[in-house]
Amino acid sequence: MVSTQQAKKEFESAKLYTSVHNIDLEEFYSSGHRTCQGCESALVMRDFVKASGPRTVVTGATGCMYVANTSYMTTPWVVPWMHTQLGAGGASAIGMAAGLRALMRKGKIKDEKINVINFSGDLGGGDMGLGGISGALQTDYDLLVIIYDNESAANTDIQATNLTPYGAQTTFSPTGPARRIMHTKWKKNVAAMLAVGHPNCKYVATACATWPPMDYMNKVKKALSIGGPTLIHTLDPCPKGWDYHPRYSGELGQLAIKSGLFPLYEIIKGEVRYTYDARKQKRVPVREYLEKQGRFTHFIDEDYELFQSKVDEMWNDWEIPGVAPLRGILKLSQ
């Protein structure tokens, strides 16, 4: 486990942003993409490559951000990028990092820091592609995996995934008079699961691109500076899939965090640090977040109360809130 002082020294080279005025003006994800109005995932792409800079290669798994970035003969990516299959995000990152290492070793390219970043959606990162990402996090390659999570399989018309929240209406879980709640599973705890199970992974974080300011971009910088396999899981409000006006994307991301529903933290070599500690803040009622989305319009009071109780339990009772759903050490009787 790394000390706070050691972690601070390791991150000094990251040159973290302290103000929006410090953010580079040059764009490496520019106009030309076909994302929906108010798409938070587009901001995730723009911000991570702005933070990583021009010495970056990107590999993206099939998902809405692949479809949006591949208009015929055009792309918004200024840096080199490659599309890979839905379940191959982790494998493509390994292959890219291994290829660069071999080329540098053979003297065919300059031996320098080149950032390798894979972006996979919640289906490609938390479901179908989970095994490949697990494999990537067990290597010693210098790579970063970003799971952009809009809580559905959005590019194929909003199907439910294992990261879709309880009760949400999707094309796979429509509400109706016979059965009000079709999606009865709680969201998979992907970032924490990967952090706990992969000792080679030096840095795991959760983030939202819109709030707090610069938190996400600084986490990208930290992940790249600490080196080795690293992972960031972002929450991406989706106007189409969540059914709200595009102007409210930033507000919904902020409400998800302030209600405690989406915990913000970073795990640095086993040490958990909250970048927004919902235990120390007056939490916004979860209902305020849910009611702003059309996918939850079928909820009644008991559904909102159930959601609130789950969030309260996470922050009040879990041994590590938002990370490990444990409630202390079980004492066995002799």
C-alpha cells in the first residue's frame, strides 16, 4: 500500500490542472463526430485526449462512440486510433502497448512515453468485454482503459446491460400494466470489482466529465503518470437513453454524484481516496435525480424509497462505501 506522500510524489509529474485557464487549447478530438446533442460520452473522449496530449494512440471498442466517430472518410480523432470488436477492448490495448514496446526495443521508433488508451462502453467494458479488460489489468503494460458508462447498449437502440440501474425502462425492459418493474437487477459494481481483483492495477478511479470541474481530466493525468495498467469508470448521462432534454446532461451528472448514487473515488495502489465524500455532505434526495429522467416515470413512491434506502445503506453501512458491499467482520462463535 502506497503512502499519501509517495502517491503525491508520483503524481507531481502529471502537472495537474488547477484552473480551467491551465487546460491546453489544442484539440485532439474535434468537430466531425455524430454524437447526439448533449452527449456526455463525447465530452469524455474530448477531455481524456486533451489531458493525454498528442503522443497518444487510442483504441475503441464497438459502441455508440465508435458509430459516432466513423462518418465515411472522416473522423474527429486527431491522434491515431483504431476500432476493435465489442469484446476486444482489453486485448486491443494489450496488443497496441506490446507493439509499441517491441518497436522501441528494436530501435524502430523513438523510446519515449506514448499513451495507450482504450475506451469501451458499459456493454464492452462491464459485460461482454470484461474478461479482456481483466486480462489487460493483469499485465505489466503501460495502458489505460476508460469505461464510458451511459447505462445501456445505446448504439443498438437502448438495450439493458448489467450496468443499467434497477427499474430503468429500456427496449429490453419496457414497463406495462401487467408488470411495472421489468429490470430488477442492481447495477454491477465494475470499478470496485476490477480494483479489488487485480493487484497489478496501480490506479482505479470513477469520474464524471462534467462535475466536479477538472476532476476527470486530472484523474486521466494521474492514471497516465503512475503507469502500468490503469482504469477509469465514467458516468455518462445520455439524453436519448435516459429520456431528458439535452441541456440537462451536466445537471444530471452532478445530481448523480451529490445524491451519492455514483460515488467518486480513486484507488491508488490499494488506498481509497474519495474525491467527493457523500458521507460528509448533505446528500440530495435520490428522487430528485430519478424524476428528471423519462426512463423512471413509471416509478411510484415505494420505488423511490427503495432506491434511497440502497444509497443510504451504501454510505452508512458498507465497510468501504461505494466500493465493497461489506458490513464489517463476521465474528464466528467458538
